[in-house]
Amino acid sequence: MLGGDGTSVESLGRPLTVTSRGTLVPPDVPSGDGTAISLGISGDTIEVVAPRQPELVPPASRLRFYWESQETGLDRCRGWDECFAPEDTASLGHIPASAIARLQGRHMRLWYEVDVYAAGGAHLTHRQSEPVVFEIAGDAGLLPKATIVGTTANTLRLSDFPTDLALLIPPWPGMTEGQTVWIELEGVCAEGPASLIAADGEPVTRPMLADGFSTSVAVSTLPAWKDGSVVTLRGAISFTGGSRDDATELPVATLTLLRDSGNEGRAVEIETFDGLAPLAAGETQRYRFFELQQKAGQLTAYSTSGTTGYEPYLKGLCASMAASGGSTVRIVLDHPAARVELGARPANESYPGTVVARDREGEVVANLRIEKMGWIDIRPATETTRIASIDISNTGTSGLYFDNLKCHTGSAWNEASGELAGKFDDLVPGEHGDTFVCQTWSVSAPGADIAIIPDSLSGNGMCLAVRMAPEGRTHYLTPRFGIRPRVRAELRVRTSGTVSHTAKFEIVLINKFDHTVRVFSQEKTVGPQETPITFATAQLPTDDEYVSHFRIVHNSGKTVTAVIYDDIVLE
């Protein structure tokens, strides 16, 4: 039966699910003016707010924000985002600006729906707000890049594409049937530059209006671009359906080309989350070999210092998922793994968490519960299936902790002997975004821009530059082999500016049998003059260890500068 306010009540001990007659406050867009949303002002993500309404939206209620264009047909634009209502603040949803870019000059409906649950998890009430209509304002400068579907971390691994490359330009503002499109791929072969035309004035067809312009090229037709070189994607659109001369250029996309699987030579990758920064719903954080995407709720760092009984599952800083409102975090791997292990602990064993693993196509390959502290061992049903992403969730009643992510690549350690040097002299100059991979090293600098540039200090060869603006102050340098230096582990570093700053340099060693890690660190001042960073003999690997990676954290504050690395030597 129903209570006087339209909510459900108990009937013979069973909760009923009803639609409430309570009136929800409509959603708002803080970056808008009440009637219009400007994409140029809102940035990459548009924040949607449902005001705090504890009587109608109790804490831990699930909110789902919906948006759709007024128009119907093949070019209809729609989507949704969800969160759990926090204890004492408004609920937030996020709309990617790229998802509604083609609605510029048109209108979008926005509303949200609420599901209220009992403490035991039973569904009690469903409520829906009235829709609000916004005009989408902006300019034609918000054009997408051409992309290769299925690439990750700005890297094109040819072994991931045995037959064809699928190219896509997402829907753009004012996209209509009959417009013409050009896409060209450019790279460098041993003989010099070489390009391939993927679309030469191809028309936009009506089915493309929903998902964007798409085409494909056979891998067998690609030029023999050099391993580790830069591939550039250039696109152009004629909004009138005309020739290349009157086409508008799209932003350029760049990828690093690799001719192997990306994991050959390394059996295990591990992350201890000691550098975790707080994440709110809709935010992301880039790591050495994966990206954290906070889907709902909050994620913070929790220190296990002073506690006992947590090791080896949780150690030092670990990730803490908020209890209030529930939380979901997604781990998206740069390259799919054969097996994943994760140390985890529910704050209350009466409220277990869940882990859902998916392959590259989004199909669920494993679904596990986190019922007590221990290792969560995620293994697909078949040996050929790979894990591309993992969703970790807790309820709105109890928190959850996780740490020590171990990704088994499916490859064996390829042990390198002799000296592994990172001199970068044989590489082609180019821009690589926040991830760069060459034949011997993998480099990640979340939030920064990585480039191979001429060495201005010596006047000879190339070096690795990481531009911090000022974000991107944590850098990872990973050898692409199993290597055990006995003589020295050294790198040289300097800044491009005149101001010096301090930095923490870590060498991370991994045991090839039990996958435990040891970390040694030192702090140095980095300035315009080249500074050698040398690790002591006692800090080099034992017979059972390899160098996993270097981690460098620059204390450069708000200074906009570039850090130059060269002569990285393991011998």
C-alpha cells in the first residue's frame, strides 16, 4: 500500500516499488545561463547538478541524468550518466562536450530519475524530475579528431589489428548528409616520409549521422613505418560537399606505432597506488599502464600505517572507496591482460563489494564478489580471452579498500643482457602526448606532453623532453624487457628553464617469482645543467629481481617548464 506522500510501505513484510508523486527540483547546469549551454565555456565536460533534497533523495539513492536532442531520426543525440546521492551535498552528473557537439544551434532536453533503496538493498521508490530544455551554443572550432578505433594510450600496436584499421571521425557540429571528408595517415619509413590516404573526398551518408564518419584501411596496405615512430592522422571536412580546397582542417592526432603486442618481454606489471590523488565522479587519473575512471562516488587515498594484518594485500597508501552513496571505479588497461590480481578489503564483511571484468568489446569475462580481505584473482574462462577493463564497486552502506594491482600480460620475461641505454639518438623528432613507447623504453607522464627533440645541450642527437604546464609532474620510465643491472642504474636530467626545483627519483624492483616490489628513492635538485642520478649498488636488483620502472616526481609547483631526460643506462 502507499503512504500519504506516494512512497511505498511494507505489505506483509514485502517492500513495494512505486513511482512517487513527490516533486523533484529540475536539474541545473552551472556553466549555463539557465536557457543555454556554451560548449566553448563548459570545456571538455558539462557538469549537471541535482540540488540536495534529503526528503525525496535520501543519501545513497541512485540518480541517473538523461539528456537527448529534441529531434528524432537517425541523427538523434542521447545519453546518460549516473551517481549516488552524497550525504550533504548536491548530486553531480557529467555530459562529455564531444557527445553533444553536433547539437550546436539546436536544443537539448535534460532530466534525472531517482531510485531509492532500503538498507537491505530492496528497491522502494522511483522518482523523475521535469525536463529542462537548453539551447546548445558554441562555434565551429569544436571539431573532433580523426581516430583509429581500438587504440589506447596514444599507441598504435599493429599486432592488435590483424586485418584492418577502422578509422572514425565522431559527429561534428553541423554534420549533414552529403558533406565530404578526407583522412590521411602520415609516418616515417627507413627511406623517409610515407603517407596513406584513407578517405579522399568521401561523402557523409545518412547512417553516419548517428555515430560519425567511418572508413577502414587494410593493414597490408600500410607503408613500412618504423617501429617506435610517430603516425599522424590528418582530417578535413567540406561542409558544402565541395573539394579539398574549401575543406576545413581538423585537429591533428598523433600515435606511436609499435609492431609487437606491447607486452612482449614483460610478464607482470604492478601498481601500488602510493601516488593516488582524490577522485570525484567523472574524474580520471592516468597511471603507468592504465587509467582510473571514477564512475560514481568518491575515491581517496588511505594510509595503512599503524595498522596490522593488512599485508600483503594492502600496504602503505591504498585506494579507499567512499561508503556514503556507494562508489564505482573503472580500471582501463593500456593493453589487455591474461590475468589480474588485486588486494582488497571490504570495510564491513556484511556488505561485500563486486569486481566485473570486461574484454575489449565490453563483454563480461569475470564477475566476482569481495567478501573478505585477500587477493581477488580475476581469470577469464578461456586462455585466449583477455581483460581490458575492471569495474570495482561497493554499496552505499560500507566502504571498500584496494591496493597492489598485478596484471599478468600473458608473455614471459624476456631477459636482456649487457647494457640497456636510453640515448634516443636514433628516434625521429615528434610529439607524443602523455605516453611514448620506443623499442627499449615505455614513457608515461600523465597530464604532460612528451616529445623527442634535438639535444640543444650537446648539439648532437635527440633527447626525451616532458613538458609540464604545470601539470604532469609525475613521470614513469619503464624498460620493455626483464633487466637486472649489476654495475649501475643511472639517468641524466635537466630543465629547459633557468629555475631549479627538487625532484624525487625512485627505482622500483620487482621479484619475478612472488611479484613483491622494493622501492629505493632519493631527492635531487634539477636545474638547467645536466644532473646525473645514480642508484647505489645495494639498490640494484638481486638474482630474483628485475627493474620494473623508474618513477620521478617533480616538485616544480606552478612553474611551466620542460624536463629533459637522456643517457638512461642500466648495465
